[in-house]
Amino acid sequence: MSREQPEILDLVRLATSIREKYCREEGLPASTPMLFGLASGIDVALTIMEMSVGDFKGLTTESAKKICAHFKTEAERSRVTDKEVAMFYLSWADAIDLLFIKGQGA
């Protein structure tokens, strides 16, 4: 983590932007009760984490790769049953990849 790390809001904004793009490509609305629920869950989790362990310090490349692999696996698993959930996972994987592995996008 030698370069300046993006803030958590950079990650949230990028993941949201990517998800909205995926929704447009799939012809789905960018805002649905399911996506609102997923976003609310992320907000709760991030707030608890930052209040309990402090400010987001970023991710190492290795951690980012593990998280991306997990999110991509979950996206693929969800694709058949719920495209919205799949796009949600995939948008987070892609945002983490851009910000913490490729070092771009913020």
C-alpha cells in the first residue's frame, strides 16, 4: 500500500457507478428495492466497521485480489437466480480491482 489509498467513499461511488452501468447494459432499473436493500446493508456494515476499527486504511493488493475472487464467485453463483445481486457483487469486485489492484479510477 505504498501509494495514497482511496477513501471508502471513493470505493462506494465507483462501485455504484459501475453497477448503474451494468444495469443499463442489462436493461434493468438502476434503483430497485433489492438494490436499495443491498446498499443499505453495505452502509450499515461500513459504518460499524469504521466506528469499531477506525478509518478505512485501504487494501493490500493481495487482500484486494482475494476479495475480488470471492465477489466474482458470488456474482456467478447469483447470476442464475438474481441478476441484481450478481451485478451488485460484480460492481464491487470491479471497483476494488480498479482502485486497489490496477490503481486507477478514483
